[in-house]
Amino acid sequence: MDEIKLVRKSKKGNNLAFSTLIKAYEKDLYKVAITMTKNEEDALDCIQEAILQSYISIKDLRQEEYFKTWLIKILINKCNALLKKNKKIMNLDMEITGELKIEESYKLDLKESINNLDSDLKIIVILYYYEDMSIKDISESLNIPQGTIKSRLSRARKKLKKILSINEEVL
């Protein structure tokens, strides 16, 4: 069935239509959440919260054709909120237990390299390359101008190239 029809039915309270929409995007949601949180339990919690919020708020969605973008934006916000909360907890733990020991690995693959990017670059790379979202959709999803998305994507590519070339030299 057509996505726009399913969204319209969902907005009218059709639970089966909403469930069908969520089922269609569950893999996309998981990829974004696991990449952002790096933890399966946290990823699943964020997905669950995003689905719940989208179910409650679907009547507020103005443009049905942007359902996926809207849903991923909700998920990103949930992941960012969790990461912020976890960062506060980690800082508290570090104060209590002393310095956090970080094991360095010289064999970084592309996925690990992407995870090492700043969060503002990482999310754009994930949405662009893994979710196949357009610059325009990413811009709308994150409420950032398209020019900024393009420059961040360019900066991310340069950083990844540098990270990966350094690791090649080490090997």
C-alpha cells in the first residue's frame, strides 16, 4: 500500500496502518539508533520511545510524504537525549572512579572511523550513506540549512579519509 495512504489512515487512528508503517522502517530505525548509541539496549529503548512519540504525535505531521524523515528525526532526538544523559552519568562515574581507561586499537574499520566523528558529522554521514536520505531530507529532518549539510558532509569525508589513511600507514 502507498505510504501516504498509510500515513493518512494512521492520522485518523488506524493502528494497523501505523503498525505497517513502523514495520516498513524498523531496519532503518535500528541502523540509526545502533550507530548513534553503540549499545543494543539503548538503541531499542530509543526506538521504542520514538515509535511511541510518533504514534502520539502523528496527527501533527503536516506533510505525509515526509513520514520517514519525521520519524527518524524523532529517533535522533531520543538518541541525543539518551547520549546526553549517559554523558552526565559517565562524567559522574569518572569523578568517582578516576580516569576512564580507553583501549586504543590501530585497526579501525570504516564503521569505527565513522563512530569516531563528532556527532554533528556522524549523523549526517549515517543519514546520507546508510539511510540514503537526500541533502534536502537531511536538512529538513535536522532543521539545518542544506549548505551546512553539504559542508559537514565534505568535512566528514575529509576526516574519514585522513583517519583511514593514517590507519593504513600503521598497518
